[in-house]
Amino acid sequence: MTIGGEHARIARLAAIYRGTPSRDVADYGIDVAIGDDAAVLVPPPGEKLVWTVDEQVDGTHFRRDLVSLHDVGYRAFMAAASDVAAMGARPWCAVSSLVLPATLNDAELDELAEGTREAADEIGVRVVGGNLARGPALAIGTSVLGTAKRALTRSGARPGDGLFVAGALGLAAAGFRALDTNVHDARIVLAVAAWRRPRARREAGLAAGASPHAHAAIDISDGLAQDAGHIARASGVAVVLHAAALINHGGLDLMGASDALGMSSVELCLYGGEDYAVVVAASAPIDGFTRIGDVRDAREMPNGARVYLGDWNGERAIDEVGFDH
């Protein structure tokens, strides 16, 4: 097993990331990519740039005993791309910064990069640069740049809006808990796949960005309760989630996984995280989205601008907790 020097490893990464771009990968406006001190980009005329960065650290965001390096690269890229998609932007290009432990060999580096490349191809993004460094633990920093005519933020939700979601809720958390507690059950297979191979909701994000009815959006990375709370506070509104709608949205896949784990499917939806679903506050339905709640005037709610859960016991404020880095 070989461990190459910095320049040799950059050449390996360049070959993997450059490859043969699929017909869906955007090359427009990329004048200089990997091979120089920096990438040179020309944004599309009349569009805004939407830019995010996400860090995935071994032991904090993933565990090497639960996931392959290929999946680590894949899920790290999807986590960053999800932030861009949730703002209604089209992902355009990315840079990847790697901190590598001294024990990681070239074959393992290739496996990691090929996972990143697969995710980038699926989203339609070209990796145009990055950085390498040595450190005590594996860490992948991914910065994704997107473009949009109009970028959705967390702060536009209005009383009277519905709260809509595209993508699974709670399934990734169920998958992680099954792996962490060594549960073997046919009912958790899809949940494990949801955690190991999440997918940024690019098309859903674009649909929301194109809809005149969409007012605010966020991706669910840290848990629905916590992330919906970001919309509530940024917009100065109350968000009421409906337990029955969450159960219906989760369907048999989430119900089976929660039963196998002895957990509540509603609690998995609320507090799980790493779903990378897109939640939108909108005044009318959007294709591909399911309604899971309402936006209310915070002045009319007992605890003001925060998240509430409505179920057979009525409506009550809930803890806005989730994954904390």
C-alpha cells in the first residue's frame, strides 16, 4: 500500500475529478480548474451566486467502522450540495479540501475521491480545485457554488403559509441508530442506505426556487425540530408541525424501521437529522412536496416564534434540539 507525496496525490485527485464529465455536469463558465493556484470562473449573466461550505470530520460526522470511504466521500459532497439546493439554486461547481491522517494510503484516497466524484456527477457539478493537508483525523471540507435567479432564505415565511417537505424524514437517523446498536432487521435496510448514501434534493430545490409561492426554505441536516426552528426565528413566525402528517409522510419504510428499533417515528422525524430533505414555507403546494405543517402568526401562539407539534393532545411547543457539532 503506497502513500504518495502531495503533488503525486494532487495528480491522482485531478485525474479522478476531471475524468470524463457526464453530459449533465455543467462546464459553463469554468475557465481554469484543477492545476493552477486557483480556479477561474465566470458566473452566468443575471444570476446570483449561492455559496456554501460543509465539513465532515471522522468521529463527529461519520465513523469509519460504519461506512466505507467511498460513501464518506459521497455523503460529504451531498451534505454541502444540499445547502445550495435548499436555497433554490442550481449547483455549479465545487472545491474539496482534505485533511488526511498519515495512515491513509493512496488506494484509500482514490476510494474517497471516487465517492466524491460520483456524488458530483449525480448532482451535475464539476470539482474544480481544493487542498491537501496532513492531520490527526480524516476531514473533508466541501465548498459548493451554485447559481440562482432568486435565492430562498430562512427569513421569508409568512403567517398562512403551509410547511412542505421533499425527501424522507427520520429514515437516516434510524439507519445510523441501527448501525450504532448493531440491529440486524430487514426493516432497516432502506434506513441504513439513507444514512450512508443521502442525496441532495436538487430538483426539489429548483422547483421551490422557481415557484412564486415559496417564501422560505431550509435543508434538514440537524433534525426537523431544530431546522424548522431556524425558519421560525429568522422569519418571526410560529411553525406548527402535524404528527399525523409526519407519520403519513414517513410511510411504511419509516414505520418499519422505527418498530425494529423500538422508537417513535415522530421523534425520529423531529430529532434525527442527516435527512437532507428540503422544507419550504409556501402559500400554495409545490410539485414534489408534501404538506407537514403550517406557519402561524407568532403573536397568536403561547410561546411566540418557535416550533409546535400538533397531535391528539392539541398543540404544544417542543424542544428545538437536534445534532450539535
